Amino acid sequence: MALLARTLALLAMTVSTVAIKVVPLDMAWDSFDDQYQGCGPAMNAKLPSLYNSEYQKNPHFARGWYHADAEWRKRGSPVSPLASHWQVIALMTYTSQHVYRDFNVAVRTAGRSRQEYRNNFHFKTLHFLLTQALVTLRHAQNAKCHRVFRGVRGVHFQARRGQRVRFGQFTSTSPRKEIALRFGADTIFEVHTCHGVDIRQFSMYPTEEEVLIPPFETFKVSKVTRDGKRTWISLRSAGTFRDSLGGTGNNDTHWAWGTGTPSVWAMTHHGTP
């Protein structure tokens, strides 16, 4: 019986080891990272029709938005520095359990092509509102930088010192290491972010003290260590993806909608239509 127990334990350890993926950190070239600089009014004009369309097509978005709106009303809709009720509910929606996984998978691939963004990315409303909300809050918080942590389960990320990388998605972190470790300890990030924003006031789970990092912030890898089965990666803010490409982002909403020039897209996607 003891032998059987040991055998089962070894089998469980083997399965656990096999289940851990190894993923190299990079610049997340396929991420849709638009900062909407210069096209905010145009996107705001499209917002009602976009919202109605995506609410009908995307059940995860609809469910998350419904619960977020109800929770904010339950809290009494307190005054906030955000520009609109839409931005508040977008942050609440992101921090709910209904949306963030599918949303971030979509964000990481929506920049592959104009067609991918237009036809398959059904989170345009959420992406725009989150981006605008983080910009507004960052200004309200005096562009404060943060030292935060992120714990990941089931993935060993690979990186080298001096490498420039980004998460390429909206990335949840916390200034409290013990909170970050609840979400995983296979890879632990220690991050110095200057574009991440404290959103605890607009979170479904304010005790997590969440700092949300946008997909366009880039980082320089300052340290990589292995501690037993854990990988520790230290990142330091290195500006934005727009900065790294000489003043433009990986994607431009005007072009994605068919009204702009795909110069950066051509540069970064090597002929992708």
C-alpha cells in the first residue's frame, strides 16, 4: 500500500511537471496595443453602436458588463476621476471573473492583421474604454510609478538580462507579494511600472490592491533567477511600444478601420495583409 502511494505521488509529480509550459518573453508582436492618440473622438462616436453589437455577439462581455454595472450601482456609483460611467464599468468588467481570460487572449492576437481586428476581435469597446480609463487615472495619480508583483501558475517564462519585452495584454499585478503568489508561483514577476495604474477603487476585489498594466508598456529585463522550481524575473519600465518604434504604435485604429496608412504594420508584420 505504501509502495502504491509513493507510485501515485511520483505520477502526480510527473503530470504536474509536464503540465508546466515554457514560454519565451518577447515584444508580443501580434498584440493590439493602440493608445488611440488622435482618434479618441472618432472612437467615442462609434462607441454606442460598437457596444450594442458586441453586447449581442459576445456573451462573456455581456455577462461581465451586466454584473459590473450592477455592482457599481450597489456601491452607490461614487464620484470618480474617470471621464465617464462607461470607463468605470469597463474597469469593473475587466476585474470580474467573466471576461479577462478570453479578453487577453484576444488582445494578444488581434494585432495580426486588419482583418483579425475588424472581424474577429469582439472586445473593441472594452479595449478602448480600458485604455482611456488607464490614461485618465494615470494623470489623476500624477503618473506615479509602482513596484508590483505578478504570480503565474503553470508557465515558466524565459527571458535574458537586458532584453526588452512586454506583456502584450492588460496585466494584473499587486504591490503585495503575498497576494500575487496566490495566483501562482511557477513564475514570479517583480515589476517597476510607470504606466500601470492603481485601480482598486474600480475593482470587483479591492483588497487585491490591483495595479493594471496596459499592453503597450515595455520593460527591460534586469534580473532572472531560478529558485528551485520557481523562476523570478525582474522588469523595469522602458517606456511604451510607441516609443520603441519611433513615435508610432504597433497598430493604428484609423488604419484598422480602413482609413489610415499601415506603415508600422508593414514594418512589424513583414507583408501580413
